[in-house]
Amino acid sequence: MAKREIPSTKRILARNLRRLRLERGLSQDDLAAEAGIRQALVSAIEVATANPTLESLDRLASALKIDMAALFDRAVR
């Protein structure tokens, strides 16, 4: 039986951030401005190449009006 690949935390974060941003109709620029971070960081998180700080994640969650834990929800597909 093939082993099912478990998504990395970075990929889960990337998927959830992009989904939540798009659900709210925000561009990366819009979200970055609202969160007070660089657009390049939003982009890097969404392609799972960034290691964002807790402060950056907290700012993104606040801008999206969600709990930070929602950024790491594995159940959402």
C-alpha cells in the first residue's frame, strides 16, 4: 500500500493563506497593506518558501479577521 504524503506545515499555511485571501476578494497587495507587511512576504508564504515570524502571522490573521490557528487548519482542503 502506498504511503499517503502528509503536507508540510509550510504547504498547509500556503494553501490556507491563499484560500482565505481569495475568499475575501483580496489581492496580495491588499492583504499586505492591511497587515502592514511586504507583498513579497505574502507571495513567499503562498508558495511555501518563507519562514514567517509569529508577528507576521499574527498580522495576517488580524487582517483576515481570523484566529491564527485557522492558518494551520489541516482539515480544510
